[in-house]
Amino acid sequence: MKKLIFTDLDGTFLNHDDYSFASALEALHYIKENHIPLIFTTSKTKAEVIRLQQKVGIIEPFITENGAALFIPKGYQNLELEDLNEYEGYKVVMFGEAYSKVLEFYNQHKQEFSMKGFSDMSIDEIMQLTGFDHTNASLAKQRDFTEPFILENTTLLLELEEFAETQGFKILQGGRFFHLVAKTQDKGVAVKKATELFEQLFHDDVVTFGFGDSKNDIAMFENVDKAMIIQNHYGGYVSTNLPNINRSCYQGSRGFNEMVLRYVR
């Protein structure tokens, strides 16, 4: 039985405040030593994930922008993916809409619903809201599928959610931002497809672990064998009625480390 780890980044593999994964190094060593695919499953962009993979020292498939796309390195473990489209050295399965289509909806309705998205924010504004340095803030603006935004009047959220649904979109809530995404996408859809590809690769069943801390991780939890809920930066846990959950005692990378060593090892 092969193991797969799907993990959210901000507030899970990375700390919420300083984006460090230093407290997860023991778990990371175990993952690498045992050749367990570590699949970043995140609201971050392709550019952000590639930079983080370089820092972590892995080359693995990854899921970007809240399940908008699954990217697989070209030639990854000789996996036969000839039927998939190729994009900048990766094979890609897309579940979301093009960013241009998402922005069309956003630009038409941003004033009506008091939205302010990344496309309307300067690099300095994104740095202030996220704590990113200039490079990471720039990478966060290189979007392919979705628009993160703040809602200046949160009483409009329900109305926005209902209207977006009629237009083929939905609103996801992450640790810092709301996200305008296509109705066809979520982390669960992408995780399910990635799991199928790994079953094809290994010619065997796999056991899947999903790590996350926010509402936008619930779809991932619903599509893994073992859901690992990391304590959020408020000291609480995302609410779910799923039966297969475990909760960490710690936040961020320390919580990730704890749960890998307790349940995956």
C-alpha cells in the first residue's frame, strides 16, 4: 500500500505568520526518505509553488489556486500522460476557468459587492495584507485561474455567494482571503484525479492523507482516506462532520510535523 500526502500550505505546511516550514523538517525528512509524494494543494499560484518546491527540495505534482489545476512535472516517474495538455514543462489537468473569464465577472460586480481583488491591488498592498516579501507578492499576482479578494462589506457575502452560483462561480474562504473560483473546481476534484493517476502509476491502491486548516480544505478532506485538520491561527479547528478526521495539537508547520509523525509514519 502506497502513501500520498496532500497538503495545504499557508497555516498548515507553512506557518500563518512567517510562512516558515522549519518546524516540519523532521516530517519532511521522513517523507523524502520514504519516497512519499508530497503534493502541495493550495490557493497559491503555479509560480509560488514552484519557488517553494525549490526551497523544500522536491519535484512533485501539485494543485494550484484551490483546485483549479493539477500540474505534473513532465516525465514524472515515467507516468504515461500523452493525452494531457502540456504547459511550460508540465502536464496539466484543468478544472477551473481561465483567469480572464473570472476577471470579467469580478470587474462587472466588484463595486456592487464591495470586493477588492489582487488584480486591483499593488504589490505593496499585497505585501501589507499577507506579510510577503516583494518577490512572493509578485508571484502571488501571477494568477492563471482565480481571484483572491477582501470583502469590504461582509454583510454582502451571502448575496454574493448566491449570485455567483447563478453565473457559474463560487466563493471559497481561506485563511486570509475570499476566493472567486469556477463552480467546476475545488481541491477535492483535483485530489481525486491525482489519486487516480498515482493508482495508475503504482498499479496498486494508495492511502491518502489530507492536511489543511481552512474551509477551502473541506473538499480535500472529503476525498482522502485520512483527514488531518491542523489547528488554525485562532487556536480553533475548521468544522466538519466527516468521520475520518484527526486534529493536531499545534498550529502551522509544527502541527503538520506532529500529524505526519503520529499518523503517516
